[in-house]
Amino acid sequence: MRPTLTLTEAGRHQTLEELKAFLRIPSISAQPEHKEDVRAAAEWLKSALERAGLEHARLIEGEGHPLVAADWLHASGKPTVLFYGHYDVQPPDPLDEWQSAPFEPELRGENLYARGAADDKGPTLLWVKALEALIASSGELPVNVRVLCEGEEESNGEHIAQWLDEHASEIPSDAVIVCDTEMFAKDWPSITVGLRGIVYVEIEVRGARADLHSGQYGGTAPNAVMAAAEIVTALKDRDGCIRVNHFFDDVIAPSEEELAQWAALPFDEEAYLEEEIGSTSLTGEPGYSVLERVWARPTLEVHGIRGGYTGEGSKTVIPARATIKLSCRLVPGQIAGDIVRRLEDALKLATPAGVTASLTVLGSAPASLVDPSHPCLKLALETMSAHFPNPASFIRSGGAIPIVGKFQSTLKAPCILFGFGLPDDNLHAPNEKFYIPNFWRGMEVIADYLRRLAIHG
Amino acid sequence: MRPTLTLTEAGRHQTLEELKAFLRIPSISAQPEHKEDVRAAAEWLKSALERAGLEHARLIEGEGHPLVAADWLHASGKPTVLFYGHYDVQPPDPLDEWQSAPFEPELRGENLYARGAADDKGPTLLWVKALEALIASSGELPVNVRVLCEGEEESNGEHIAQWLDEHASEIPSDAVIVCDTEMFAKDWPSITVGLRGIVYVEIEVRGARADLHSGQYGGTAPNAVMAAAEIVTALKDRDGCIRVNHFFDDVIAPSEEELAQWAALPFDEEAYLEEEIGSTSLTGEPGYSVLERVWARPTLEVHGIRGGYTGEGSKTVIPARATIKLSCRLVPGQIAGDIVRRLEDALKLATPAGVTASLTVLGSAPASLVDPSHPCLKLALETMSAHFPNPASFIRSGGAIPIVGKFQSTLKAPCILFGFGLPDDNLHAPNEKFYIPNFWRGMEVIADYLRRLAIHG
């Protein structure tokens, strides 16, 4: 098909250099020592929006990291689209597993490697540059545009949610475009219409008053790390079944129609195991397909256990304390607060004698569903289909994008989750990358969608 | 009873200052970055032996940290006693739980707080100063004395064992005095005649190729930290029973007579739980008394699990790797090599689908028994009894002092384990301390014992 944008070689080079500059900023929102870097990324994004030709580019200050906003509202009588992205990134550790430094972007083949390349600086800059190209070529945009980006997506920050609760009426919009998801597979474009929620908790386990010598007390004193292991294996058994009472009570199963669509997707379980996961065997709840387990079943996953001696050499200590980081992915029907209460009840049953355990919620987000029958969604599917070798599908995603539900409830507008990442992008892991051909395609899709929306929207 | 030594106020002050200087050296043998500190402690001890009036004070170099040796062999026709101690210490972490800095000794009440105060710099300096006082008062020692100290006791180093294998014939001795144990209780002196051995292993667990996003892969990808928890709970169950096949096959139970002696000891289980351990409940193998569990039953204890995200805030990662540090305390009859093979077999059964686990031995030591009917042991018991309010007992200890078995096998001489530490000394834990009245008493006991040995030995 005819490209919507004219991207010259020099223009592409310049655009890639801009993306690299954005990626060099270590905007790790979860780590307080990177607070200034997070702000620098916000300032960088604000400047990029100004360069693109958007108006009123500004930082919105509040608790936590700033929001970045802008608009262009001169398409009288046309729909208004709100663009969302986030300029913060995950911590890069374990550092020694990166082939190139996480904040020194490196192009290898068709992929650009850096922390944040796919999540979410690449997909964010993609629509900024699409808007810039449209304004540069015609002096205007086909629809009205608003921008609202945040810097706390990776740290469960509340700033954008609080701001929307109070100010959503100031930014009326007909649709929200979110580029923070991935395609079902390379060349298989997709629009995500379901997202899992999450409850992230920290469990503090305390045994003896202080660490004890395992010679003197081995055989009689409680061991907090051992107790942590007992707790997590009591919450989820070796077969992958979650053993928390009433955990599944409120789960709304996907419709037969949705399950049938998923079964028709070109999913290769062997490639998934070998190429994406890189292990000898899949795990998880018996009786459900891989796509059901990831998209429509809740999880309980341990992210880390800290406690005892883990340095070089050996130390014969009976650990007095241990900390478990653990989350549950939630599916439609499940309420975070209910799940926390059920986890607390399960924790009481799971805690062995001689130790105490307490639970703190570090963050939560509800699961979200978008109505695929909305005209904006149908148009998005058509647009995606026009730019890729295969037709686009409506899919779900296992990850949480908490803001999707918040946009839908405060703006009363559907969220369109255009996915340009790929399943092997190593999100949240070492060697995160973005497939650059999708950067250019994504710009085309966004520009094309806005033009179609101006006609059909 | 009449003190053997004359300790003036000024002399005590000077001696305590010397101990503090010794304790200020962070001689952490398990951490390579402290290599020079370990050497500094060796040099300090060599100088202390020279100041005491011992001859041929020297460092013996080899693989690892140096040995410190000296002698005084002018008591013609009298027995020869070899003194052993170690000048290295455990790592001090967790640092934030220390009331005063671990390498800035602080006297609070009658206790001196510092890493190494009780294990083993205090008890080592105690006999050095006893020898110094004897030489200072009479110009000679009542028996011949040899010294052999090491700097790898806390890091499973092999230097002293290798050296003894090759050079034991050069240091013939009639008895070995080891001051690296504790009294049964305050005012209840004891000589330890049984020590547990140990096998310390590290288990490396590998799941997916790299850390994965728990949203994208939660429900299908193996989780290495979860697998680590499953492994350790499969090796030892919630009831404290070790589930390793054939683990107990070779255990030699203590005699009825020994069990009867232990039952007669003034053991207060409630105080042990509340004051020493500081927890709500004891754990361990059902069906055995506390003293049996600690002295005569093998253990399986997890010292730490490393893996996943354990920093501040939250990271939604499925960990690809985890490392378990784990040890088994061994009792007489159990052979380290056999236990390693049984652990390896159990690990194969315990490893869940989708992950691999491999085991590396970081160190091991056999259990040791000393014959309490040896004349040198009987004399030691009488001497201890003379200096404390209650008569001394033969007891066992749950900890390993690997060198005891090695001394007995290479020198064919009994080891006399005079204990001057107390059960609440916080060995290997924050706020390690030494009860200073036992420092002075210990000096008296050692001097008295050498005089008695000159007469009866």
C-alpha cells in the first residue's frame, strides 16, 4: 500500500538518533536515586513534542514524577484523540547479562537494544514523530490531538490516576491511543482488548530475634528463609495450582467466541518454549491452553526472596528475616482488595510455627476490557491490517496497563492499544530491544489512522 | 580458690586495649577484598606471641591465608601442649542490625561487642596473655608449648589441614588446647567432647534463558526462585523432617549414658526459646530433645536464597536463576561424601519441570569425638571445676571445628576444648560479644591447667 508518510534516509537517521538520545536517559522510576534522570526524560519528551509542532507542551507537577502534556486542537469538527505513553523504564539488573550497556543504545541488525527501547520509549516516540511528520508535510493534523504521558508506569505511581480523577473533564477525547503493547507475532498485527490486572505485595517473614549460628541452633531455631520457601510453596503447589482459598471465585471466563478466535491464532507452542522462554518445559495451571493461561487466568508469581547470606563463599547462618516479593495477575471479575484479603488469610494458614509473616501491598491495578465492537476499534483493526502482511486480530495481553481502565472510566472513551512491540523484545529483562522496521511501520499506521478517523470517525 | 595469675587493674586495662586492637582488624576470610586485613590480623597475632615471650613466632605461607606459629620448648621432661585458635572472622552483615559498628569494639556492661569478640579473637588472646603472664612472673612456662593458629576457619580453607598432613611430625604434642567453644551456660563450665561436622553446598537453579516479564509469561514460564523454594521444601518438610533418602542411614546414636548425662544438665527450654532464640516456638525433628537435636542429630538448613528482584519497590520479573546456600550438619557415623551423593540424588527428585539444578560443594568437615576418659581430659575437667561456681561437665556442640578431627588424626593427641564463650554471644550474627569476666577466668584456667599438667601430666 501507499505509505502515508514520506520518510527520507536522512529523516530516518535523524529520528533514530533522537530515539537513542531518549534511551540514554536512565529514567528508572522505581529507584529514588534516578529521580533527576526521570525528570530529564520528562523534559526531553516535552521538547520533542514542541519540536513536533504540538502546542502547550508542559510538565504537570504533583506527587511523584511529572506528567507530560501537550495538544493541537485546530481540526474543527473532527474527533479528538488522546495519545498516551510512558517515559520511565524498568531497572536494568541483572546488569551482567546485557550484551551492550542498557543505557547505551546499540543497533544490531534490525533491532535497537536498550532498556526502554520497546517499553515504552520506542512506541512513544513513534507517534510523536508521526505527528511531527504530518504537521511538517501539511502544516496541520487531520484530527484534534491531546497528549498525556507519565513517568511512573513501572513503579505503580498514582500521579496520572489522581490527576485524571480530578481533571479528566478538561481533556475531553473521543478515543485514547496507547502504544505500549506488542503484536501477536512478527507480521501478525493485533489490537489488544483485554489486559490482566495485578496486585503486588511484599511479605516480611521474621523468625528468631537475630541471625543465629547454624551449628549452635541448627535443629531447633526457626529459619526465616526456609519459612519463606514454605509459605510460597503453600500458596502455589508444584503443579502450578494456586492454593489460596476463594482465589478463583470471581473469575469471569472468556466467551466461547473469544476462545475460538484465540485457538485460530498462529500460535507455535514449541517455538514459544524454545525461542521465547528458552527452557525445557512450560509450567502453569493444568487444563488450560497457553494463551488462556497468559490472557485469561490469574497467576501467583514470586519475584524474589531476600534473606540470609547470599554473598561469596559460605556463611553458616540461620536467617532471622526474609522478604518475599510476590504478585498476582488478575483477570476480569477479580477485585484487587478481595484478593489481598484472601492472600492475607492464606498467609496465616501458610506461616509455619516459630515465625511471623506480614503482608504489605506495594501496588495494584484492575484488569481491563475494551469493547471490540466500538467503531474506533474496528477502524483501528482495518488500519493495522492495511500495513502488515497478515490481517490484524483482537487479542488480550497478560500484562497490566493500569491506565487503560482509568482512561475508560474517566474519559468514557475507548482505548485503542496499537501494538508494535514483538514477543521477543525482552521487556523487563536484560537485552530489551525494539524491532526498528516496526518503528517505521508504526509511524505509518498512526498517521494513516488519524487520516481515516478524520474521514470516518 | 587462689588465683594462679596476678592481674593488676593496669594490666587488665592494657590487655583489654590489646584485644580491642585485634578486633579492629576486619579479618573476614571469606571475602577476597579483605585479604590484606586477614594478613594484618596474622601479623598482629605473631607480634602478640613475640610480646608474650614465645619463640620462633612466624607466618607459615601456603595456599590461602597464612598460619601463625610459635613455640617455647624449654620445660625439659614435661609434656608438650599445642595451642590452637583462629584470627579470621565471619562477615558482619546484616550491618544495620549492629548496635555498635562490628569493627569498633565497644564495652557495654561486662560485655565487649565486636565481630570476632567470642569467635575467636577473645578466646585466642586469652591463652596468649596467660602464657605472657606466666613467663613474665617466673621467666618460664611449666610445660612445653607450641602454637598453631589459622586464618581460614570461617571460610572452609584447607591450608592448616594440608600443612598438618605434611608437617605434623615436626610438632609432636601430647595434647591440643582449643579455645573456640562455649560453656553450657553462664557459671556452668564445660569441656566439649563431640562436634558436628558439616557439608556446605550451593545449588544453582536455572529456568528460562533470561528473566521474563511476569505479565507476558506469568502462568507458563518456569520461575527459578519458586523452583528454589520447591526444592528446599522437598528436601525438608514443614515438620522439620529431612526428606533425603538414606540421609540417616549411618548416624551413630549417643550412648544411653551420654543421654542420661545430658538430661541432668540445667537446661531451661523456655529461657532457651525466649532469651537465646527470641521466637514463639522451637522447630526441628519431632521426637528428640533440644540437646539431642543440636548435639546428636544431623540438620539441613538453608542459609540464603538469591534470585529475582529484591531491591526497593517492585519489579515484575520471573527470575531465570536462583542460588541456594544450604548446609547439613553431620554427626558421628555420617561421611560428607556420602551425604553429598544423597543430596544430589534428592535434588534430582526435587527439581520441578522446566528448571535445571546443579550442586557445588563449598566445604565440608567430619564430625569429631574426643575420648573423655583420657587423663588430660579428666585433668581439664577438674581444672575448670576449680574456677567456676559449678562443677564442669563433658558436653557436645552443634557446631563444627574441622581442625579437631585433623589434630587428633595427625598428632595422635587429644583435643581439649575449653569453652569460655556463652550461649548468647551472637556468634556469626549481629552484636557478637564476649563476656569479659570469662576472659580473666579463662586466663586463670589456662595458667592453672599448665601448672597441673606439669605435675600430673
